[in-house]
Amino acid sequence: MEENRAGEIAGLEKRLKAAEESLAKLSVAVEQTRDMVVITARNGNIEYANPSFERVSGYSKDEVFGKTPRILKSGKHGQVFYERFWNAILSGDVFKAEFIDKKKSDEFYCVEKIVTPIRDKDGSVTHFVSVDRDITGHKEMEKTKRLAGLGKLVADMAHEVNNPLMSISGNAQLCLMSVSQIPDQGIRNYLETIVRECQRAKTIVQRLLKFSHPPRGRLKETDINKTLDIVAGMLEHQFKLDNIELVRNYCQEEPLALVDEQQMQEVFINLLNNARDALPAGGSVEIATYRQDGMVRIEIKDNGCGMPEEVSARLFEPFFTTKEKGTGLGLSVCYDIVRAHKGKLQFKSRQREGTTFIILLPEAGSSADV
Ligand SMILES: Nc1ncnc2c1ncn2[C@@H]1O[C@H](COP(=O)(O)OP(=O)(O)OP(=O)(O)O)[C@@H](O)[C@H]1O
Ligand SMILES: [Mg+2]
């Protein structure tokens, strides 16, 4: 009898030890994985978050403990999306979807999320395990490739359109000269319209051709504060007339980057013109520079109308414009130029509060420069 009991206890101890060992292994796996793992109670309160979650979201375990994942809500998904999500997991289904969440720093990140309900032995859902894979980099790369493809197509088209356009424009001008003596004002008006519209089309084609001019070859170590000053000087007068205050907030030490100065000026002009357009009733635009982690950071911040999600999602697409007279090429050209300098062009925007464009360029001499 005694012997039997001792044998049972030994067996139990062995199983317990094996279970503990297996738990320890699983725990290491969950702690080490690059995926973000969060466990919540049925009511959504967070009970566990692994180190990857802390690293990506910027929140520490202690900060999120007892809170719900709502703190990560980016506002990028509608009510219907969240309803579908909660209905699925509360009824015990596994939910898989791409989510855009928000870090503690307010930056967005994109994840592939799988939420699995955990049930007790009676089958009731007690907890949820959420495993998120950060796919922000992958999404950005896809977008860069798509935009680069679009840019190339647009540039090729511009080359093709350029020659016939020059010919139409030249011939219309010759006709206009030949009919300058005849009394028919109607014909002259038609021809003048052709010449004027050709001029507009030429401007667009010139902008399109910028897609095909990578900046290599004309790169020079440049003090970005000085480049900004040149551009600000060019636009200052117009800004004053439009009742817009231009505030310069430059970093003390020269922010040096290896750039094609003309192209970088083009970027700043486009961004400042967009800021001006966002302030039809006046306001303020701040130009700020920083040096951080081997990068030069330039911010152009307006307190204008901001933009809704449907605009911000398509911002860098060639020809996307919300303006009556816009070509929709300003930002796609900027994107291309900054990318060709191995930099990044980002933005933050809130409707009715304003927009900040951020340009990151590798600092001259840093390992990341061109
Ligand atoms: N600072 C900003 N504030 C609000 N919306 C902006 C801002 N910058 C850009 N946008 C939006 O992005 C769209 C695209 O900008 P982009 O510079 O590419 O073209 P555009 O300004 O419309 O035309 P173009 O620059 O060719 O004259 C704009 O039409 C506008 O809706
Ligand atoms: Mg523009």
C-alpha cells in the first residue's frame, strides 16, 4: 500500500517536473520571439506582454498591465472592423487580420495579427492570446517599389509626350505669327489657347521628367540650414502677403548632408508651398532642423487644415491632388528625390490641427550617407 502511494507520488512528481520544464521552454520561446505576444483576460485587460511588444510599441509591461489593447488604437480602422473583431473572438473564433496600431510615440505600425481565444475545461473563453508580427518595413518596401514603378512609367511617358508637345506648341506659335495681320479674332483666340495650354502641359512634363533624374554626380556636402534659408528667402515675401508667419528653428551645429542642392531646394519649395496652400486664411509654418542618430532631420510644420485618411493614404501617388489647379506631382517628386538620397520622407497630420512633413537624410560622413 505504502509502496503504491510512494510510486504514485514519484510518478506525479515526475510529471510535474516534466510540465515545469516544458513550461519553462515555452516561456523562453514566448519571451524570445520577434513576434509581439499579449495575453488578455476575457474583458480585454492585459495580463502579459512579451519583450517584443515592449520594444515595438514603446510601452513597458507595467504600463500596459491591467489596461486594454485599446491604448494602441490608431483610428485607422472603422467601428465595423472592431465589431467584427470582437464578435469573432468572443464567439470563440480565431481572428486573423492586418492591423494598424499606434506606438506610445504616436507613430503608426502595421501588424499581421492572430488572436486566439483560450478556453477553460468547460469550454468557456477565459483569455485571448494575440500574436502580432510587425510588417511595417515590408509594407513600406512594397509601397516604395510600387511608387518607384509608377515613377518610372510616368517618366517614360513624359519623354514620349515631350516631342509631340514641343511640335504642337512651336507650330501653334508659328500660326499665331502668320495670322497676326488677319482680322479674325476668333482664330487668334483659338491659337492663343493652344499656346497657353501647351505651356501648362510643358510645365507638367518638366515636373514629370524630374522622376528620371537621380541626383548622383552633383552631390555636395551641404549645410542644410543654409539651403533652407535660401528657399525661405525666396518664399518669405509671398508668405507675408498670405498672412503666414515663417518661423525658423534651426539646430546650432551645422547639419551637414551630402545632397544635390538644387533637388533638395525643390523638395523644400514643394513642401513649403503645400503648407501655404493648407493655410488659406493665414497661420504659421515652422521650419526646424535637428541632428539625431547620424541623420539630419528637417521638419516643416504647418497649423493648417490637415488631411483626412483618404488623402493621407494616397499622398505620394503621382497625379493625386485635391487642388483645382494642382498637378499632384509635388510630393511624388519630393518622395523620389529624398529616396534617391537614401533618406526618408514621412508626415504626421491631424485634421483642423495641421501637418508636419519630416525629411530624414543621412548626415555627411555617417555610415548611412550616399
Ligand atoms: N501640408 C499639407 N496640408 C494638407 N494637405 C496637404 C499638405 N501637403 C499636401 N497635402 C495634400 O496632398 C495632395 C498632394 O500634394 P502634392 O504636392 O503632391 O500635389 P498638389 O500640391 O496638389 O499639386 P502640385 O504640388 O503639383 O502643385 C494635395 O493636393 C493636398 O491635398
Ligand atoms: Mg504640392
